[in-house]
Amino acid sequence: MYPKLKVVIPSMLLGWVVLQSSEPSIARVWNEELLDAIRIDYPAPTVHSRNLFHLSAAMYDAWRIYGSGPEIAYLVDLRKAPADATAARNEAISYAAYRILSERFTHSPGWTVSQAAFDARMAELGYDISHVDTAGDSPASIGNRIARIYLDHFVEDGSNEANHYVDNSGYAPSNPAMVLSFPGTNIEHPNHWQPLAFNHLVLQNGIVVGAATQEFLGSHWGDVQAFALNRETAYNIYEDPGLPPLLGGYKDQAFRESIVDVIKFSSILDPDESVWIDISPGSIGNNPLGTNLGMGYPVNPVDGLAYQPNIVRLGDYGRILAEFWADGPDSETPPGHWNTLANYVSDHSQVEKRINGTGELVDDLEWDIKLYFALNGAVHDAAIAAWDAKEAY
């Protein structure tokens, strides 16, 4: 029914891993459409974590409507029993996704390209985009209704979507901007952020801004409606990390050591340094949860043999890591990274698609629907918690 999707994941200096999926689920199709739209939009991880979650939740509700399982609705609680549940799910999910993405990317610099892609996808699937009814019981109408409910419900969620997500918290930097074209520095409060003033700013995905001074984007994001986060009062910080190290104050030595660590990591980016390391799975990886302390794997679990060394320059390895996570041109931003990684794992031949790792195998659609809902609920909340702490400290 759908075209093959090709998933390409950078594997450091080992080359590129390419996996093929012969017939992706409709949820995967629209997840990929959203990731493509993010890649040509402004690089705003907070906004896109929200887009990813709302699309995922809407697809989940559309999927649930045509089932009889124990799943609980998130926002739209309906049940229908059509003759062909698969066809109804595909249609309702597609209309919901199409309407949400079409509205959310209206102000994107890549809007023309993205909207054309959304239109083309609907045409390829055989769905009529002129069907805008939200009151009927057809899968198309139900999909349109779900989209309208989601769009209307979350427009007042604290993101300031109606005003293009502009900060409305009243935040102002305590340091004057550093003009990059001037020599020297002038920072009055070293424990606070200092904006940079550019003569000619080009965003990481190639969008030309011109002369501009950095702003704290999303200083209000801690007040956005979360998925599963809770706090006792409006004055509490979600997942409070505590006071950070301060120069000349709390944990002064830790502050200084962290600056030295940054300098050390920067030093390994020099491509002329003749330092070589082994980056095979036999030497790196296998990290204890929450750490980067792994010493690799003793053998390949597939063939039982030791991994062959893969010797590369330390500088090359460091730059590949930095460039991947720096989100350069065509980046789907950090929340999108987790989706590309999840899709990669889902496509792996050894994955058994069992919810929570137990029970019966589920089909690709149920797997993707529940994966995106859980993953992007977590990613959305992570953005809220992170920006909440940023604003507070």
C-alpha cells in the first residue's frame, strides 16, 4: 500500500547502516512526514517535541476508536466497529495527521515544500483532502474531528502558539550581549547566560537570519501543559536538578573543573593530532544505565567471536560525534533524533514487537502507535522539565 521507507543511521566511522521496511504502518508514514517537515523548519526542539507528541497522541486516539482493547483514550474517547477496522484506522489516522501537520507548519519557512508533501501523501493514499467534514461518522470525518479537537484543545496550553511561540515570561538576560565582531569580552554576571550578537547569523539548518542577537527561546516552556509531569504548586520546578555549580560560590571547584573538561573535549577535535583509538564494539559501548563508562563487549552475540578492532583518529571520531549532536543542516532536532533511533530499532530484524516486552506479538501499526505515544510523551515532558529548570536557574 505504501512506498518503501529507507532508514539511514550514522554509525560513527563504520559507514552507514541501511535498513528497508517493505510496508510501513500508516503511523510510521506520518511520523516520517513530520520528521521531514521539522528538518526544513526553524530548529526549535521545544516546539517540535510538542508537535511530535500531539501527532502521536492523535494517531493513538484514532487507532483506539476502531478497537475493543483495554487502552484508555487520551483526549478523544469514541468507539466504532466498522466492517474493516484496518482500513478505517488508516483513513482516520491519515486525516487527523494531515490536518494537524497542515496547521502546525503554516508559518514554517519550509511550509510550501512540507504542505506539498502532505498533499502528495494523501493523494498517494487515495484520500480526498477536500473532505473537511468533522461531524460525520466516516473515518475521514472522525479523523478531521480528532485533529480539530487536538488543535483547539492545545492552543491554550501555555506554549503561546497563537503568537508563534514567542516568549511571554518577561525573561531578560542579566548580561549585555557579546558583539562577536568586537575584540575582548564584557560579562558582568559570569554565572548567567550571555547572548551573542551576530553581524550575519545563519541558523544551524541553513536559514539565513542576518544581523541578530540571540534570545532565550522558550523561557516560558516550563508552563506548557505536560503529558505525565506533576508538581505540587506553580512555583515548584519539575524534576528539580538543584542549584548548579557557581563561579566564586556554590561548588566553585566543580564549576572550574567543568570548564577545563570543555577545553579538553574541544582539544580532541583537532584533525592533525596523531592520536588513534579503537571504536569497535569490543572497546566502547555496553554502558551501565545512565553512564558512558562502558568498555565494550567481549564477543559478538551473533557469532560468538571477538570484534575486530576499528582504529580511527581521535579527532575524526570527536568531530563526527559533535557534528551529529550539534544538529546541523537537515536535522530533525534532538526530539526527532529519538524518533529516528526508535524507527531504526523497530526495523531491526531481531526486534520482537511485544508491548513492554511481554505478551503476544503485535502488528506494526499497534507497535508504532504505542511506541510513538510513549516516546513522544516522554520527549515532550523532557523538554518542559529541561526548559523549566533553565528558566529557574
